[in-house]
Amino acid sequence: MIRLLRNQKVRNALLQVLYVGTLAGLVLACALIARRNLAEQGITSGFDFLFKSTGWDVTFSLLPVTANDPYWWYFLIGIINTLFLGSVGLILATIVGTIVGLARTSSNELAQLLGRTYVDIFRNIPLILQVFFWYAVITHLPTPRAAHEAWGFLLTSRGLYMPVPNVSGTALSGAILALIAAAAIPVWLGSTARLSRPVGERFGVQFAGAAAALACAAVILALGRQPDAPLLDFPALQGLNLRGGLRIPPEFSALAIAIAIYGGSYIAEIVRGGFKAVGKGQTEAALSLGLSPWRVFTLVRLPLALRAMLPILANQYVWLMKATTMGIAVGFADFFMIVALTINHSGQTIEAIGILMAGFLTINLSLAAIFNRINKAIALKGNQLRG
């Protein structure tokens, strides 16, 4: 026995077993104490409540929902709402951050000043204050009778109303996926190594792929169109409210705008740092080869800057996804608010919080895994950014 303890590997293994066993014992003891306390208070633990009717409704849902639906369906709605809000917020924040970041790296002094001012202002105002500000702005817009109208869009204090195709929900979802594919296919065809054709000669293949995806979207919309109905359903005033079209509620709009502006200020600094990381040697070498400034930007500076900023950008995206929990401040039915309402109505605090933690852990780990995979795929061997 003493001889075994003298072995470094054996001692390390025993220490690891002792550490894991102690940790497992603490977790088990906490679970037993919590179970005993819940039993003394007459609170039933378990996940049977997931199959009971909620008895309450939500104000925003991408899926059909009624007050008789079970809790597990509401949790699914909350996760989908969170993913939808997070996706819209990340896309808008990326657009805003890219524009401001490019302005900060521009040679134009006015653009640099405007970009720096934007970052200094919006990065130092707490996100929740920006959510409250934009929510107050939107809810103080004109009433439906005095709505601002442009090209079929109506902007009111009750939200933004916009035309929507008269198609079934399934067909609309399929068309949206086809449109996403139309944007993703050319990018993939332009960067994949599976095609023998040189990268600069793939425009025809990229155009054909995008056209095929757009054609699929058109066919899906045509097959899913509701009979005896116009192609588009426009919102119109009926009584004291607007009917028809698609309504984007103020809660969602305020959160999307706040996340886009606040997140864009951080992404702008990431973009600026990524372009600053590209050495002058690569740019000067590209210019010496006779490449135009635009081709230098697209073929040299942008790819190298993207490789430098992607790891930090992934962390920022994960943080912004967690920032969707601010929805509870304005009454948006995201995952966090659904869990909070579940605790108030069912009393299953530990189970609901456990589901909340598992849900966000799954979302954020999946997002991090996707970006890690992209980062690994585009990474260069060695340090290629040194000037």
C-alpha cells in the first residue's frame, strides 16, 4: 500500500477520486436536505407539472398557444421566442457594429469621430436603461387612428404592422428557410474546397445556387397560398384598432433595437481591433501586386481581420444571447419570463430554475461550438497576422 502511495500517478488518481467523491457527496446532501424541507412544507417535487395546463396566456408567440396548453409547451415557446429575439438582435448588432467599426478604421476624420462618439455613448449606458428608453419611445407613438403609414407599413404605439403573405405558417417557415439558404449557398460555394473550379471563377455556380433556392421559396409560397385570398394581407384600420398583416409588438421592437445598439457598440470595437491586427505588410504587398483598394480589402484585409476577431466575437454573441433575459423588464414572453411565471403559478421553483439553467446552457454551448467550428475551419497555420 505504501509502495502504491509513493507512485505519483496513483496519488493523483486518488486525489481526483477524493475530490469528485466529496463534490458528489455535497450535491447529494444538498438534494436530500432540499427534498426534506420541501416535504415538510407540503411542496411536491418532480416534473409532473410539465404536463398540467398552465391556465394563463402569453402576449407573444411564434407558435399557436392557448391557456389550456401544458407547461412543457410554454417552455418550448419561451425557448423559441428567446432564439428568435437573439437571432434578430445578433444580426442587427452585427450590421451596426460592422458599419461603426469600419467608420472607426476609416481615414476620414469625421467618420472616426462619429464612430468613437457612438461607442463612447452607447457602450457606457446600461442595457436595461436603453430597453426602457426605446420601450417608452415606441409606446408614445401615435394611436392606430393616427398611425404613420409608408408602403403598407403602419407604425403605432401598439407596434409595427406590416404586410404578410397569405400563406400557411408551414409554407411561410419553409420559404424563410429557403431565403436563408439563398444567402448561405453562395457563401459556401465561394469558400468550399470541394469544387475543383478556382475561387474567382465560381460566380456562375453561386448565382445558380442562389437562384435555385429563391425558386424553391417561390414554389413553397405558391403551394401554401390560401385560396380565394390576395397575395399579401395588408393591415387596415377597423374600429379603434388595426386588423390584418403582421404585428411586431413594442416589447420585441424595444428589445431588438436596444440589443442592436448596445451590442453594436461592442462589436464595433471588435471589428476595429480585428482590422488593426492586420499587419501593414500584407496590405502593402497586395497593393504592390497591382490589386485595387477594393480587392485588397475583400481578399486580404477582411479575411485576416475576420480570423482575428472571430474568437472574441463568439464570446460577445454568447453574452448578447443571455441579454435577451432583459425581456422580463418590459413583459416580453422570453424563456426567462416563462420560467418566472411558471414559478409563480406552480410553485416548482427548483425544477423551473433547473430547466432555465439547462436551456441557456444548451443554447450558449451550441452557439460557442458553432463558432469554434468556424474558427477552426478558417484558422491559418502559425501567426499570419504579424506585420
